[in-house]
Amino acid sequence: MGQKIQSVKGMNDLLPVEQKDFKITAAYWQAFENLIQNWTKRFAYQQIRTPIVEQTGLFVRSIGEETDVVGKEMYTFSDSNDTLSLSLRPEGTASCLRAVVEHSLLHAAPQKLWYMGPMFRRERPQKGRYRQFHQVGIEALGFAEADVDAEIIAMCADLWKELGITDYLTLEINSLGNKEERAAHRSALVDYLSGFYEQLDEDCQRRLHTNPLRVLDTKNPALQDIVNQAPRLIDYLGEESLQHYQTVKNFLTGLGIDFVENPRLVRGLDYYNHTVFEWTTDKLGAQATVCGGGRYDGLIEELGGKPAPSIGFAMGIERLLLLVRDYGCLKANNAPDVFVMQQGEGGALVAMRYATQLRQAGFNVAQFSGSAKLKNQFKRADDSGARFALIIAESEMENNQITLKDLRGENGQITIAASELISQLNTWSK
Ligand code: HAM
């Protein structure tokens, strides 16, 4: 026997059954995907699908060379000609914008787009943090005003309500202002943090020069006093930025969406300005952020398009489903309606014909494959979760009859003329 080959660390299989460490089944995932299709339709967002692999330069230019995502976590490799560096996408925004610019989608009108799919980051795996994970993302491209900031946040709130997890999520918001405001704040921050250089940990010392805003994000308890006293970006915002931020907050209040202002919320990707937000939970341990996003008004231009102020967010499907499964109300049902079993000479063919007839009438049908005692077939029918069993044995075939059993309800078992199969099941299904 050959040696077993394991899956790659931090990359999950989605199975028909729950696994020990990852209790999400493929059916549950699919129920979520169906809900997402309807949700995006309700808000009139159009789907975009882009390749999983892009030129590395796309991510360097958009997400930022000094970020953890680009600096440490990307799966990067050379294409066969050795001159082109490619990377598995670590997020969806960059690819989405690359496609929008490449196909001139913004020439005619602004765009409201959504996507769903696998992303790759070489992080240390733990519950809720994986190396292949999945996001649902939405991007509203070509919208400068604060109403769309509020619309996309309200879109999240709508989804949480449908999933039954509103009470378990907190909305944190902040404004990062514009480029000049951030530069002024950055220089004050570097001056301030340099005064504590010796006390900073290695990571923060490195970030002080590469990405000082991220020092504010540190979880190191010993540094909390220092970062709490640090210059606040909000104090460097000019009137226009403050006005935009205030308008977003007014919209949220007007829509009845609770939020907490977090002046230290900076996000881990470099492209953001003005509004940023995260939805966090205290139910998932360390991996608390279920969804995050914000404005990126300069990014499309940075990627070669005409200036188009934009905003978006992405949610981690694994994290979200771990939360929904334990606290929410999404149900998966992939059980068949009818389980067909048969016994006797020629029974398999007759059963297949009935199964075809049932499927054509709109029922989901499982069929026992092979031959076994009816007792064993009943056990399989029960395990399948089917509501009804259709039994074809010798006497049914002789008399052109069928036997139906209600496996979950009060209707018992009946033998009737074969011609009544569909009408009887329709009556029982009501
Ligand atoms: P992000 O905050 O890097 O933003 O990721 C969004 C969400 O993806 C996170 O809140 C988290 O739920 C999930 N996530 C990230 N890394 C992992 C991981 N290793 N394992 C499991 N889940 C993870 C972005 O990616 C931006 N593109 C969002 C955006 C769209 N901003 C504007 N438009």
C-alpha cells in the first residue's frame, strides 16, 4: 500500500460530513452560497470572477510591499520562463480592480460588483485562520459620496440579520483621512514612537520605519500605554475628511446601525483612505474579525485606470460560518425527498424508471445502488435523511403497484396503484 498523502497545512477539505477540527460541511457551505447569491441580487450587485493567480506586481503595487500580506504571506513562484513572478491571490480587491481597468468597465458607468472564492496567505494556521481561506467581497467603484459607505455597511447588517448573528457582531469604524493628512500624522507618529524606541518590540521597531500606522495595531500588552498616548490620526483630519466621516456616521445612526468608533483601527492593507470598518465578534477567540473593508479612492488610478473613488469589504467565509453554525440560523438541507429501494428480479430497472419519473416531477431522489436485504436498504434510507421511501418488491411489480413509507411523519406505509405515485407524494409533501 502506498503512503498516504496529506493535505497542505492550513488548507481544509470540505466534506459531506463534519470533521473534528472543521465542523462546516459542504452542504452548509452551499446553503450559504445560495443565500449570498440572493443577497447580492437584492442589492443589485453584479458578479465578477477573476483568476486565482495574478502577476505579483499587482499585489505589491496595490496592497503595499511593506504589509505583512505582501512582505511575508504570499505564495509566489516564477512562471516557466523565469522572468514573470506570479502569486496566488491573497485577497480579491486587487484582482477585481485589475479586471475592471483592463476591460474598461468604468467607462460607461460606476460599477457595483461582488465575488466569492479562495484566497491564499501563508499565515500561522489556527481556528479561524487558514492558508487557503474564502472570501465574499463587494466593491462599489466610482462612488465618492458617503451614502455608498453607508449602503455597503447596511448591506453587511442585512446579511447578519438574515444569518441570525446581529447580536454577536460589533461594527468598528474609523477614518484614515486623505494622503496628506496621513503623511502629517505619520511624521508626528514616527517622532513620538522614536522616543520609545528601546521599549518597542522587534516587530514594532521594524514597523516604525516601514508602516508606523500598524504599530497602533499591536496586541502586545506592554505597549498599550504607549500606543494609547500616541498622536491620533483623527486630530490630523481636515474639514472635508471630518465632514465625510460625520456624514457616514449620520447615515448609520439614521439607519439604526450601531457602531463603535475605534481611532486605532487602521486595517492591514495599504490602499485605504477615509472610511474603514471591521465587524468583530468575541465568539471566535483570537480571530475576531469576520469582515473588513473601507475606501480606496486612489487605487484604481494607481493601477492605471482613470481616477474613481471606491469602497468595498470582504468577509471570511470560514470565520463567518463557524459563528453562524453555533449562534445563527442558517440550515443546510441536502437530504433527498425520496429514497427508492427495490428487491427481486428486474427490480433495479423498474426502480430506475420510477426514480426518473419522480425527478421529472421535481423531487430529489436517491436510489439504493446494488442489491441488499430490504432491512439494510431501510437503514440507508433513514441515514440519507429522506422524507419518504419508495419500495418496489416482487408483489408490487406483479400488481403494478408501489409501496410508499413516510419515514419522518405520521402517514405510515401504504401500497397503491403505480399511477398514483406522484399525486400521493404531492399530497404527503404539503
Ligand atoms: P482583509 O481584512 O485582509 O481585507 O480580509 C477580509 C476578511 O477575510 C477578514 O476580516 C477575515 O474574516 C478573512 N480572512 C483574512 N485572512 C484570513 C485567513 N488567513 N484565514 C481565514 N480568514 C481570513 C481584505 O482582504 C480586503 N480585500 C477587503 C476589502 C474589499 N477592502 C475593500 N474591498
